[in-house]
Amino acid sequence: MIRATSVLSAGTYSSALARDRVVLDFDERRRRRGVVMGEKGVEFLVDLAETPTLENGDAFELEDGRLVTIVAAPEKLVEFRVADPFAFGRLAWHLGNRHTPTQILPGALRIRDDYVLVEMVKKMGTATIGFVEAPFDPEGGAYGHGATTGHDHVKVGADPALAAALERRAKRRAERTPHVHGPDCGPDCGLDHSHDHDHGHTHDHDHDHDHGHPHTHDHDHDHVHAHDHDHGHVHDAHGHTHDHDHDHDHDHDHDHDHGHDHDHEPRR
């Protein structure tokens, strides 16, 4: 199946070049991948690199160069009309604080039908509430086309100043985020992994024990214990070298002479 891997923004192409059109609601215009059928029978696979926010009038560009226009489908929307500029700004703030996709019109704000938000606006008492069937094109964010989630999925285009500002912000965020080294953290993680720990621990234990116990027991025990322990622990991370050389020489010369002379006269 032929694929659409790129999108042209409305106004950047001639609509006369479009071979077909697809009618999509707001959710469908935010899908990165899926099969789409045009009104004239052009079927293709949408296969975009990132999750888009497509607007009315944008176009899918197919692999063979054909264009398919995107039409925003009419949806049931709630429209809040507010005459007072202060009340208008206050209501816009409350909707934005709840990350609600909002379409801004002169003197009016539109959202998708949401009972909870409608009740909130009713309690505020500053807007006239109505319901309409219309295409939904919410505001794309402060950085232009393509951003409705409040994150950094933005298109900076050819604006080098904006690109530099976003890069600086990303760098500041990375500096504020604590970094935890894991097993998959390589030299390209952005931080210096050169930890030089040289504790210089060299333990040389040379124990020479000479236990000379001249016991006069006539058993003649001659014990020679030669313990030579070489543990040789080498820790590459910290440079610990432990050399335990235990030399135990136990010389026990036991000479036991009990000298018992028992002379028992036999009983009669």
C-alpha cells in the first residue's frame, strides 16, 4: 500500500494539484499511523515520523507525489461567548490550565463538548454558552502550527532565534535533571563518566607467630603450622590491593614425663 510520509501546510501548495480529499475529525487528525480512504477512492497508509496536529486545509503528500487534502470534519462543539475582555482572558486561562484544546475566535472560545467544563463555566457566570456543529481547529500553541499538548513538539521552521531559544531551554532542563548512571549509560549520555578513585590501599599483613612452649610432657609433639595466605584482592575501580601473607610457625615441644611409680602389693 502506498504511504503518506509527509504533510504540507495549508497555503503552501496549490489546491488544484490535490487528487483527493479526506474528512477527519480532531482525533483522526492527531494520528501518526493508520489507513485512510479518500472521498474519490484513493487509499493510503499514513506513516508519519511524529504525532501530528493537522489543520483544515493541510495535505498529505504520497510517495508518488500526489496530494490529498485534509478537511476538518464538523463536530459538536461548545461555544463560550464573552464580551468583557477581562472575563474572556480569565476563562481562557481556566481552560488552558486544564490543558483543554481550545479554538479562539473573536469574542468566543470553542471546545469539544465537555459536561464538566460547561458546568464550571456556568458557575463562573461570565459567558453565554451555546452549541455548534463546526470543524474544530484548536490553537496550536505559542510556537505555531503543530503544538497542542503543551510540550516541546513544535515546528520552528526557518527561525534560527526560536531554534536557539528552544535549545537553550532543553539544555537548562537537562542540567536541572539529576543523572543516574545505569548499565546502558554510555559515553554519549552527555555527562562526564571519568571517575578517578585512587585510594591507594595496600595491606601487607606479615604475621610471624613463634609460639615456643617448652612443656615437659613426655609426648614429644612437634607442631609446625605454616600458613601462607595470599588473598590478592585487586579492585580495578578503586585500586585496592590486599596482600595478606600470614606465616604462622607454631613450634610446640611437649615433653611429658609423669614419672608415676605405683608398687601395689597383691591382696591375699
